[in-house]
Amino acid sequence: MQKPSYSDLLNAGVHFGHLKRKWNPKMRPYIFMERQGIHVIDLNKTTDQLERAGSALKQIAKSGRKIMFVATKKQAKEIVSHAARSVNMPYVTERWLGGMMTNFSTIRRSVKKMQNIDKMLADGSLTSVTKKERLTLTRERNKLENVLGGVANLNRLPSAIFIVDIFHEHLAVAEAQKLGLTTFGMVDTNSDPNQVDFPIPANDDASKSIEMITSYLTGCIKEGLDERKAVKEKKEEEASI
């Protein structure tokens, strides 16, 4: 996967950090300079970290393991949900429920409940209920879909998690750490890069920046999936000879 050039990152505003007074001193190695009270991210460091993260995600995907995408900020939701769906990976873009991963069995029960409602609405087994009861069930189902739709097909915990804005998604970061998952994150100048295994210094507020970083990483995941598929097909072909 061709990584974005320095000028691509620049044009997407990946280098824009937060106000100096909001900075986290642990981001010092990734800051190039301060301009008019705003920290500027070193895009050479971004490129290095992006390539490192992409390579790791490719290998995780190639091994057949799942990577969860997390981004509940308004400007990131659609970008991230679309990216996750394009590589058939789970995602959370509405609200991170406490225990989403550390209490995974409870989440699975809620997903099962949503699927049962779907089944009842589809097979006509609700013919005896009133319109009001049907409406209540439909509303409950839509509420569950809104929060859990992105993880409905996740039968076991993911192996890794990619997060847009680790400061905003601190609950997801904490749960991933507790479970020992491999963590990847877009890290702005107000965050602690040591909170994730693969920090990617970048503007995590601008949609263009989010899209560029997410698109590259998704491309790396797709490469891993394609290689896995090719290996599987080759083995099947050899077995049939």
C-alpha cells in the first residue's frame, strides 16, 4: 500500500496540533515546532509511525484476526464505519458502552436480543401483538442496532483495536489495555502516545486528516486479507491435485 507523501499529509492538515497550553509533554518527540501558540506535528515522524502501524495491521489481518475500529467523534463516524465495513471489520462509532470488551458476554447477549427481535419481525410470529407493542419492539431494535450494529457479527474479542483520538476514547483504550489487545491510535498533541502500542502522531480533529490516515491503514489491512486469501486458494489448489 502506497503511503501518503509528505505533501499529501500537509494538504490534509495532518500536521496541525492543539494549542500549546493543551499539550501533553509526552508528545514532545513528535512535535516539530510551535507556531502562533499552536503545536505543529513532525510529519516525518508521522510517516514513520504510519508505515510501522500499517505493516503490523497487515500482518494481523493476514493471520485472520479481527481489528476493531473505534471513533465516536462526529467528524470521524462515517469515515471510520465505511472503512471498517470495506474490510469486514467490527466498529464502534456511536457510543462506547462501558464493558464493550471487558464484559463481552453481556454485549453478546444484547446482540442476540437484537437478532431475535429481527427474526420475530421477519417471520410473522408477532401477529398477536398490538401495534403499540410492535412499535416498542422496533424502537428497541433500532436503538440496539445504532449502538451495537458494528459488532453484531463479532463472536469473539478482536486481537487489535484502531482508535481515532485516544484522549476522547479513553474508555476503549483502558479496556484494550486491560485485555492485552494490540492498540493503534491517532494521537494528537494533547494525548499520551505511550497509551497505545502504535501511536500515529496526527491531527485527530480534521476529517481530511482522519480520512487520510484511516484510508492508508485500511488499505494495509486489505493487502493482508488479500494475501491470506491467495495463500488459502493455493493450498486448496495443491490439495486437489
